[in-house]
Amino acid sequence: MPRIFLVTVATDVSKPQFQNWKSSATLAGWEDSQVIVLGKNEKWGGWSWRCNKIVEFCKMLHPEDRMVLCDAYDLLVFGSPKEFTELFEKNHCDILFGIDYLCVKHNDAILKKSCTGSIAKDRPVFINGGGVMGTMRHLRPAYAYIRDNHTDDQIGWHQYVTDQMYEMGTICLDEKNEMILNMMFGNHKIRDGDQNKMYLKFLQMLFNPGITTSIIQGAERPLLNNGSRPLMVHTPGMSADKGARYNYVGRRFLKNSFIVSGMTFVGWSAITYSTLGVLVILVVYFTCIRKNAHSLN
């Protein structure tokens, strides 16, 4: 019987976000022996270092053992080992990828490039490395390839899949968000492949958080408006919204066991609107000064 492990790479286990991740996994039913933290108390060494940690761990286990590899500082776990196993076997997967409908293709000073394009020709489907599940047999050569050839795991995964560098087995794309919801900015009902609109989606969320949060329903566990119950919720890009999406999910579903770190949507929106109000007042003020100066002349 294949074993299953929940694996993350996290150097600082004293962070509140890590404590939230660990407590969410425990509440979801993961035993301590199944939860693996690689790189603990070490200095972060970059993506190649991270991939090497994963490769070395994979070597220690049976090729048919399974691993749920996920981020820790911006992700919360809601599914049990049994639920992950059932989803994996239902889809007859060797590797199951969490996906985004947006991915940063720009390479400039504002946002670091994180992908090279959609892995589907007819729709925007981008691999998100924050949530991947597979057998050790298939994940070990993949992460070895990424370690040796790329400095970003998502770009590496894209090349690995599209170029079919090795025997991949059966690849599944979690487009229904059954394994993981990568909770991005803006309206999740509209999956627009135009990357330039990512900035607009972010601004939409600044002034109307409901555009983003409305995708999540349910009381005890996240339930999406498409009927899926994601086993993990990931909020990539936390530096952009100061943790507002992350704190929204944690406070709603983990309640008293969740440690708030960063901004909430209430506080964040108040700052946004007050900042806008100050700008409007300044514009009006200086417009009036110019008009008065002109009338005096």
C-alpha cells in the first residue's frame, strides 16, 4: 500500500504563517509522521537548493509512495490524507498539478517572471508550483531536471511538461480546483488569458474585495461556487495585498486556531479608500489655489 506524505520546504518554522500551515494540516487529519518539513532552520538557498531537497527526500522512499508538495507560508490545508488519495486515484494520475488562470510573463522590475506560457493551446492554464501531487517515481526525475536547468520551479515545470524531457506518466490538471485553489486577484469566474489585465484585477480587489472572496462559500470548510471542495487554499502574491486573502481564508475557516499576520480586507480597504480620498482632496485643493491665483492676476 503506497504511503502518502505532506511535504513543504520551509526554513523559518517560527513564522506565524508556518504555524498556521502546520495547525491546518493537523486539524485536517495529517499525523506528524506524514508531515515533512525540508530545510528547517537552514538558510534559503534558492530554487535549485529547494529542488535538491525534494529530490533527496524522494530517494529515501518507495517509488510508488505519494507526495503532496506544497508551499507553507501562504497556504492552508483542509483535506485529509484519505481525501488526497481518493482524488489522486479517481483521476488515475501520476502527477496532479494545481493551476492558475493567470501567470506573470513579464520580466521587469515590478514583477518577476514566473512562467513561459500556458500548457494548453486553447485556454489559459498555468502550472502553479505551490501545490503538486505525485508518486516519488515521477516527481524525483522532474525535480532533478528543474534543479539542474532552471532557477524558477514554475518555468521549469512548464518546460519539463511541454518538452516532455522524460517519461511523464499520466498528467492531470486540477482545473476544477479540487486539490487546490490558487486564490488570485480579481474575478475567478472570468479566466482571461491577457496577462496585462493582472494589474487591473489587482486594482479591482483593492476597491472591492468581494470580487475575489465571492468564489469561496461554505461554513466549516471552503466550498467553491463551482461545487468543488479544495483540499488546500493557496494565496500566491501575498506581498501585493499584505496577506488580506490569506487572513480572510484563515479567519473564516480555522477561526481561533489561526494566527492573523498582515492586513485584513477591512483594514486594507479602509487604507485604500482613505488614500484615494486624500488624493482627491489634494487635487481639489490645488485646483482651487490655481483658480484663485489666476483670478487675482
